[in-house]
Amino acid sequence: MNIVVGVTGGIAAYKAVQLVRLLTKGGHDVTVVPTEDALRFVGLPTWESLSRNPVTTSVHEDVARVRHVALGQNADLVVVAPATANTIAKMTAGIADDLLGTTLLATEAPVVIAPAMHAEMWRHPATQANIRTLRERGVIIVGPAEGELAGGDSGPGRMSEPEEILDAAHAALAPQDLAGLTVAVSAGGTREPIDPVRFLGNRSSGRQGVALAAAAAARGADVVLVAAHIEQDVLADARHPGIRVERVETAAELADAMRAVAPDADVIVMAAAVADYRPAEAAAQKLTKEDGVLARIDLVENEDVVAGLAANRPGEQTIVAFAAETLADPDQRRERARRKRERKGVDLLAVNRADAAHGFERADNAIEIIGDGGEVVAERSGSKAEVADAIWDAVLVYRAE
């Protein structure tokens, strides 16, 4: 793929060095287009050495090939990292006063930007309005993260890590093989209230479900994401024009939301970690040790949401369930997954390892997908974005068969 990486004048330009290295290592033809200010942070020889392509900031070089237009025309993807507040404002206004600006105006390829600036600049109404406008135009925004900034400040505005931007780039290059499908994805962990300050919950971060929603939207699907408890920075990865988010808290709320969206869904993926039980009664006031009731909480079983959806599915709907397993023995893990798939009546069941390196609250995951006859039809380990794509690939194969 031909990828243009725009680098603008911020201290985070040093992170773009790693991004270019990763893209080149992945076999892409990378052309770096820095601004003049960017070269004050990382020099031209570095960009040429890493990208293996000539680098310039001028619209007046290689005029015979009309390079200031050709770069954008020939790009399969344009990534701007870091994207400063100034560059974001210029993109919004369509200002093309340098090679990066003309490239952005001349391209019809997907555009991914990774904002980086001080927290005050990020929160400024002008920047927020510009970001909203770019999102409406289909620009993919990665980050920014919250953390330490230049000068010892801290807050939102830190450029996302190169690996996260790489995942977004891969998603933007995804085939549109889910176009025309409506999918419903559940994500996150449900919380069952004990009293106004306590709940029964689990360690699900929602990252895998969000990655599934983002991958489906990137591949052309219309997506409804039913989100239980998910931290806002994780849920931010689901910002896409093709994703509608429905927030829920409890298993009962999630069940109601999934039943509401199920009739219109071609595919349902239940990635949420739904509580099996809930307190029989949630106290209206905070319980204390003095009450003598905290030592015993009566539980009642929640309904099996995915089994209910499978039993009442319309037409040719495909349903995928998840099973988090801690069993170390792979044969035992698969056998339990086979029984669960049969019991719930789903088409595919993704078994994900839940251990110190994978699964809940981790950046990576490892899954095996159980299909008809209990066979392992696919397996994948890696980032949750990579796992999400593997699941959608398996769904397409299943539906084709």
C-alpha cells in the first residue's frame, strides 16, 4: 500500500519515527511529508533513511510530475502524526499552503490523524469544533491520550502510541467486505448493584468488544455497540460515523437493549462480560457492617442473554458468543467451549484465554473460534484489533458457507 505520513511541528514527532519504521517493516511504501516546523524536531535524513523515499516540504520540487497533487492522488492512506492544533485547524478550513496541505486536499484516500498538543489547546472550543467537523467528513481520529506533556504539564493531549496509530491505519485500509450488513456488538462488563455504592462486577475492560465494533465499521458495516461499563478512553476508539453507541449498566438493561436491536441485525457478537448472578434485592441505602447483612448477599440468576437471542433469531442471522477460560490445557478449554456453543445455540464461539498476558485488562488477546461440529475453524493471537479482524473473517466464511 502507498501510505503518506504527514509529520507536523510538535515534540511528539519523535514518536512518528517509530510509526514510519513499523509501516515500512509491514511492507508498505511510505512517503514522509514533514512540515518545515517538523524538521526542527526530526531531521530530513532520518525520514529518508526510514522511509527509503526522498523527502521534501516544498510544492516547487518535481513540478513536472505535479508532485504536490500526485502524492495525494496515489495514496491508499494518509496519516498525520502528530497533528498539531494548527494543522487540524488548517485541515478543517482546507488551507493548502505547503506540501502536506496540498496532499490532504488532493487525496480521496482515508485519512487518519493523531492529535498532539497541550491540554488547554485540545480542550479549546475551536479545536473541539474542528475535530467534530473532521469526524463528520470521515477523518479517523486516534487519541489523544492523557498523560505527561511537554514542559512537565499533564492532561489530555499526548499523542497516542505508534502501535495504536498503526492499528488505526490497518483498520482504515480494511476491505469493505461487511458493507450492507448491520451488526450488533455488546461490550464491557455489567454491574449489578448491591447498594448505592457497591456492585457485583468483573474485570472486563470492553476493549475487545470496542475493537470488534471499530473493525466492523471500518469494513463497511452499520454498527450498534451496546456498551456496559467501559472507561471513556477505551470507548473513544468506537468513535466512527458508522457506530451508534447504546449505554447500559446491568445485565437486565443489556438484555433489553440487545433484544431491541436484534431484529434488524444480520450479525450479533456478544463480547460483553455479562454477570451470571445479581443480588436478589438492591438496598436503597448504603449497607454497613453494623447492619450485619454484608456477610451474606442472596443472589438470583440473570437470564442467559445470548441463548435467548439464539432461540428467537430471525432469518439468516449469525450469532457469535464469547467464552473466557482460564484452563491451561487447550484440549480441556476446547471441550468446554464446544459444550457451551451447543448449550447456547450460537453459530460461532470465540474462546479467549484469560490469564496474566491475555484477555481482561490486557492489550493482547488469544482466541480459538469453534464452529459447526465443534471444530476449531480459526485461531488468532495478537492485538485486540487483529483478533477482531480474525473474528469478522470467520463470520464471513461462515455466512458464505
